[in-house]
Amino acid sequence: MERMQTVGTEGAPPWWRTRTGITVLGFALVGAFYVLREHWGRALGALPYLLILACPLMHLFMHRGHHRDGSGPDAALGTAPRD
């Protein structure tokens, strides 16, 4: 009996691991190097603002797992969420 294999995205590698993705990332790194090399003073001047901007972004993306409906990691242990 022959087994039919379906072509899907389940076994496909992430985009950045494909040959095209590695090429695009390589060109982006080389371009970023040359841009930063020419504009290093302005890039360092923007660094404090980028750190301040990173704080709310980290807060938004890293607090996704805090659910108050009892479906978080404490639900498997049988403990109630704290208020």
C-alpha cells in the first residue's frame, strides 16, 4: 500500500531558516552595519529613547500569560489566582 503524503506547512522550517531568509537577513545586517558606521553619533543619541520605548513594549508582550479567569499555570496546580 502506498502512503500519500500531503504537502503542508507543518514540517516547513521558519522563514528565517530558508535559503531566501538567510540571504535577506545577511543583506540586512550588512546594510545596517554601513548605516550605523556612517551615522554612529545619531544612533547613540537615540539609544536612551529606544530603551524607554522598549519598556512599554516588553510590558505588553511579556504579560500575555497573566489571565484572571483561572486558565493560567496555577489552574493545573489547583490554586486560585491572586488578586
